[in-house]
Amino acid sequence: MSTTTYDQLVDIIAAVHDAPPDVIHPAATFTELDVDSLTLVEISMRVERSLGVAVDDSELRPDLTLAATAELIDAKRAH
């Protein structure tokens, strides 16, 4: 079974942020998960390290949903 970008993103978020699993879903925003700006920087660094995709932390806006973030990563992978 292949792991989707969304699943990989959730794994990264779980590793750096202590959000309860029941609040992590595709429509959740970083704000809803109480992710602060420093954690967004850590997420962007882990995405680059784990997925090989450079996502600037300024692209990870607090209002971005997890689904939209996964789409952003996939779009960057395609280029």
C-alpha cells in the first residue's frame, strides 16, 4: 500500500506537534491545530528532509488546510 502525501504530512505533524489525533483531518487548518510559527518552520524543514520538497515556511500559512498543504507539496514534486 502506498502512503499518500497527506499521510506523510500527518506523520510529520505528529512528530513535531502534540495535536490530538481526533482533530487532525484534511480540512483542519494549522490554526485549528494550534500550530505556532516556530512549529510551521519545523514542519517545513521536516517536509524538505523527509519528502525532498522545499516548502518555504512562509507558504505554510496558519489558515492553510492539511489537504491544501499536501496539494502544495504534490505540486512542488511535479516540478
